Amino acid sequence: MNTSIKPALAILGGTGDLGTGLARRWVQAGYKVIIGSRNLEKAEAAAKDLISVMKSRGVDDYQVEAMINLKAANAADIAILTVPFDHHAGTLESVKSALSGKILIDVTVPLVPPKVARVQLPKEGSAGEIAQAILGDEVMVVSAFQNVAAHHLQEGKGIQCDVLVSGNDKNAREQVIQLVEAAGMKGYHAGLISNAAAAEAMTSVLINLNRQFKGHAGIKITGTGND
């Protein structure tokens, strides 16, 4: 990543709490963000709300657009997928042609309602591995952000949560770690895309904890010398 020029980011399926939370963080950090959706009206409404939030925070210099998912993926340097698991494969198939040579950050967790507090990983191993298989080697899939509460992302303050970053391309992981830090968190190289299963499974554990303590739990990595 050219550190002097920030990449344009497309958040595919970016109208939900997680997608809009990430969008707020990155727009505030100076990135151009494109809100993508299957429904243009929903994308435009989310973009309008994002601009309103930026203005309320005193941010006057922002770059926000709304597009359908395929156009958003085409216009972006890096795409971020924030859809429910049942829309995961279909969305990837619909934007595959626009992602060749790019990084796709997969935030998807393979939750199976109604028992979302139970770990139920897919037979392929993880949502991240499914994404890599669908998109092929031409796309650098990086799995991240599964253990960050959308509630915290929506806020304007710092987040006491670390992010595990998995993917087969080390340089792509490093670029995603830069985006993690721009969003106010600490990112860690967590190995190949097969290791995405660990972070995805941890989400169900965190849901259990949140139900017990009525909070928004995350993870912290200790003992590295960076904590």
C-alpha cells in the first residue's frame, strides 16, 4: 500500500451495524468509503446517515459514496464483506469479476440461527476459506474483525479490542492491519486463511459472554511485548 495515498474502500453489504461502524471509523481516518448494497436506496440512506454522523463529530473533509455492490467493488481498491453468512457465497459470486487483483476483507461469521451462541463452523472450515475458494487465487482474501462488537465500532472513542488477521498473502495481511489501526485497534498476523476458523468460532463464545454479562466483549492479545 502506498502510504501517501489511502486506498478507496468498498463495504459490501455495508448498511448494517457492523458495516456502518467500520465506515465511520475509516471515513474519520481520512479514507474514501463506498457503501455497497444489493439495494441502492438502502446504500444511499446509509451514506446519508454516515455523512450526518461525520458532521456531528466535526469532520468536514469526508469522501462517502453509495453504490450497488458490484459497482462498489469495481470502484474500490480494497473491498470489505459484511453480510450475514446466508448471503455470503451469493454476494461473493456476484462481485467476483470486480475483485481480481484486489484484497477482499471477509468479516463474515458462519453463525447458524437461532443457536448463534454455539460454534457451528462449515464443512469447508471457515467463511474465510469459502471466500478464497469462490474467488480464487486472483483475489487476496483476508479474514478480520469477527471479534469486534458493532456497538463499539459505532462509537467515536477508542476500542479495547484486538483483531486477528488471517490470509495467505502476508503483504495483504499487513495492509489490513494498517486499516485495523486506522479504525483504532491493534491487529495481529494470525497466519493463513485456514486459521480464520479460530476467530470465527470465538464469536459464538463472545456471544455467550455478552449474554451472561450484558456487555460487548472482545479479545485482547497479551504477552507479545506490544500490550
